[in-house]
Amino acid sequence: MKLLDAPKGKTVTVIDYRGGKGVGFKLRQLGICPGREVKILRYAPMGGPVMVDVEGRSVALGRGIAARVQVEVA
């Protein structure tokens, strides 16, 4: 499932991500890499970003990048 489709409030494990070097670089900067668990905090209304918790930090991901991250429910 995509990170964008994960239910709010659930903890998910990142499996993989699709995209070029830029997407991978951005996700690694934010601490989101395969094997890492993230919790979906909220989906901003009107096409806004997805807020996730990565090791105690709140991180905002645009919906375009969130749609490229493959996850599974932990």
C-alpha cells in the first residue's frame, strides 16, 4: 500500500520508495528509509501535506512524495 493510502493513526513500516535520486535523497534527509517505522499523524485538508511521526519528530510530506512510498501496516 502507499503511504498516502495508510489509515490515520496507524504505525506503518516503510518497504520501498519509487522515484529518482531526488526523491530518495529527500526521504533519507527526513529519516524515512526502508525498514523504518512511521506513524501517520494527519492528512491536511484540501490537498495539503501528510504529517508523519519519524522517531519522535513530526515531518510533513507532500502528497506527491507520499504516493511514492510503499508501506505495510506494522
